[in-house]
Amino acid sequence: MISKYFNPYTDFGFKKLFGEEASKDLLVDFLNQLLPPQHQIVQLNFKKPENLPETTDERRSVFDIYCESVTSERFIVEMQKAKIHFYF
């Protein structure tokens, strides 16, 4: 039996949930819950700077998301699922 669910803590699940064109609406809704009213996102575009290393132990997800707010402000949101020393 094939599972209907995916784990968002895996590289595949994280990308499926946040890193595809089809999931843009979900990502906008998620980010807008975190941002103050003047920074609400009306449009976003993905930039995928990721270069996959040779081993799966070194793989991580990093997305730079170019956003435009309701006030036409442009900013970048970086989302990542990676352990970085001194970054919480």
C-alpha cells in the first residue's frame, strides 16, 4: 500500500510542501501568518541556489524566496531545513 502522507522534516517533504509552484498559495498563507500587516506578501518567486552534494548526509534544503508586499516593498525570505552552527 502506498502512503498518502509525507514527512515535512525530510528533504523531499520540505520541498514538496514549500518549494513547488503548486504550493505557492500555501507558502504565502504560511508566511503571512508570521509577518506584520504592512509586510503581507502578495507575490513571490523562488530562487533555488541549492547545489546538491554527493552524499545524502550533506544534503539540505535552502530556498530564497523573493517577495513583494502589499505596499510594493520587495524583500527576500530564506527558508531552510539545515543544521547550521550558531543559527537558531
